Amino acid sequence: MTLEKLANGDYEYLEPGLMPDYDLYLSFTGGPVLDRLEREYGVARARALYCSVDPDLYYPQDVPRRWDLGYLGTYSDDRQPRVRELLMEPARQAPNRRFVVAGAQYPSAIQWPANVETVEHIPPAEHRAFYAAQAFTLNVTRDAMIASGYAPSVRLFEAAACGVPVISDYWPGLETLFEPGREVLIARGRDQVHDYLALPDSRRRAIGLRARRRVLRHHTAAHRARELVHHLDAAAAPADRLGAVVS
């Protein structure tokens, strides 16, 4: 999103003239974006520092099942077509199943299927219980993040840490974070979602537990802290002063 603003001459987040002055530029997006930051904007060292999850706050919780599939996210024009394709249309295909969308700013004109519950806001303290009440949770990505790839949402890590299997749209780099088919289920259309919802409980639980193990091995706040220290140590070199920016 930062690079999209820069390309449009919108410097709300960052002035491009400042970028070469930092010894280290940390980005929530990895992959080719890091090369672009160095090549086009003169960044000295661009390194990925993905979002993460606190396993003391996000873990499996035994609560009654309320929904077959849920989505947590604020409305955006570019995400809504995928919310429609990967949640609303499967809901119409399976009127006996229950769905939920939680988030603010959804237009009142949206005609939700009768079996889709909408919730305007879920406080962060209630996210764990919200995920736990779903058989599957949906991860939907904004257009700019799909185009760049390697841009995981914190919701992806939160749900996985709770042991809830994630159905996600595809973006480049997703397979470097979770193994498709074993730790995350990739859906390119409504029919795939429909098929995933019919998986046996044993396979569904196994996918969620494998994703949780991956998060605990690689994507906790403690892991990011160690990565941050590593990047700072590598960038410090002989300099006595170190500047850094995170976007």
C-alpha cells in the first residue's frame, strides 16, 4: 500500500527522498518488492519483517461451533468481489450451512444471503473465540497485495494460531509461509470453497493443527523480534548511528 501511494504521488506515509537515508528499511511485504525498494527508491537494505501473532493470546479454544465459514475484515471495494465469490456464493450454494462476516463499513445496499450473519465489530479480545467458533475461516487479500505477493495478513496468522483451518485466495509467496493443501487451503472459486466445507472433520482439524505448528515455529512475535535484532546487527556494521523505517 505504501508503494501504491508513492507511485500515485501520495506521500502520506513516507517521502521518497527520505528512503535512501535509512540504513535499514523493513517491509511487511517481502519477495520482489524488496528488490524494487532498493532499485527504484535507493534503499540501502530492504528486508522483510512480516506481521506476527502472540501465541499467549491466540490459541485453540473450546467453544460451540456457530459457523461453517467466517471472515473478519473491514470492507474495501477491491476485496469485496472475492468476499462475494468465496463466501456469499458458497452460502447461496449451501443454504443449510452457516456463515459470518465481521467488519465495519459494509454498504447497507449489500444483499447478504439469509444464512450469512453480519457483525459490525469484533473487539480484539474476542478474536480468538470468534475464530474458534468457525469450522473454517476465510482469508481475502487486497488487489495491491495480490499484485506484489509476499504480503501476509495478520488475520492469517491469528486464525492459524487458533488451530482453525484457513481457506485463502492465492497470492505469490503464500506457499513460502504455509504448505498448500496441508497447512492452508487455496480457493480460486466458489466450487473449491464448497468442496472444502465438505471435508471430514478429521482432515479439517489436521490442517488447522499443522498450520498452528507452522505459526509456532516461524511466525510468533518472538520470531519477529529475533529477526529484527538480526537485521539491525547486520545493518549496523561500522556505523555508530542507525536509522530504520518500517512500512
